Amino acid sequence: MAASTSIPSNVHISSHPCLRTKLSQLRSKYVNARETKALIHEISLIVAVEALAAEMTSVSSGAQYTTESIHPPVALVPILRSGLGMLEALQSLLPDPVPVHHLGLYREPSTLQPVEYYNNLPYHRPPSTTTQPDIAILLDPIIATGGTSVAAIQTLLEWGVKKVVVIAVLASEGGLLRAAKEGRADGQVEIWVGGCDEEVTDKGMIRPGMGDVGDRLFLTIGK
């Protein structure tokens, strides 16, 4: 963020030199879909390492030798489509399999407001069979206007998780500030992001940004 902008305490922008270099590579329009996928994975992994080190702890057990497991329980929630490009990085980092739920959101072109078209959160299971995670890790490469992040955070908190941890590759200043205000209590929402640009265009795209990550990942440019 610019020096004049106060960063909320629940926003964490990585300063890792390897991440910053990979982010600059990802901005190039000459990077193909395979390279885009690899860079999204690698940046997501670095941000996730920083985020989970702060958000989780290990619990020791065992008599003959010490075994450790992570705490608290988490679920991964990628936002379709582009969040799928981050999913494998988180799954490879976590030591055990965790539930994966999907949210489908798109921005209405004229208003830039988020529209939900898919939600597979397990609302309708009987309470005795529902295992509610304490933390939902929301995966979305880009936080531009912040509208999609806000809608997803609200959905997850209404679902009943105690905390939402947002992991993103790139954000705008305004989008970060907007998303950071969500939550009913301090510490309920934490945002971890690889980088931050100042501007958003009138079409809701970050400038300079990196284009539409979903289109770049799935070769649907010009759809």
C-alpha cells in the first residue's frame, strides 16, 4: 500500500523477495496458461506458509515418540473459477486432508456487484453429523473492488465458522480496506496477500494488476 494509507492490523502483505519476483513475472502478458498456473501455485504457497504459521498451532501427543497435529480444524473454500488455481498449494502444505467447499461468485458487469451462482457449504446436514471447522480459508487470487471477498466472508460467517482467513495473490488498496472491515469482532477476519496495487479501473480491474486470472488459467480470454 502507499505510505499515506494506513494498513489495518488484520491485513498482511508479504514482503518475501521470492514472492515479489514471481509476482512481477506473473504480470507479464507473455506468460502462458501453464506458466500462470505454476506461478499462482508458487505464490499461493508462500502466502499460505506465512498465513498458517500465524493462524495455526501444532499439538503434541504420543508416549513412545512425539506426534504432532495441527489445530484448529480448517476447511478450504476456493472461489470459482480462479480460486481453484490456489487449491493444490494449500492441500500440499497442510499435513492432513481437510474438507474443500466451493463458492461460485461472479461480478455483474454493469454494477460490479457479486452474484452467487454456486454454494456447496453443508448447510442441510443433521447437526449430529456436521463437523464445523473453526477456520475457513478462503482462496481467491484477486481482491479488486473487494465485493466478492465481502460476500464470501459474510456467507462463511453466516455458515457458522469462528474465523475466516483470506489468502490472495494480489489486491487493490480499496479492496483490501473494504474486505478488512468485515466480521463482527476483532480477529474474526484476517487477510493475507502477496502484493497490493493502488488503483482499480472503472471496469473493476486492478491497475496495473495481472488481468483476469480465471481467463488466464483456463484459456477463456475473449469469451
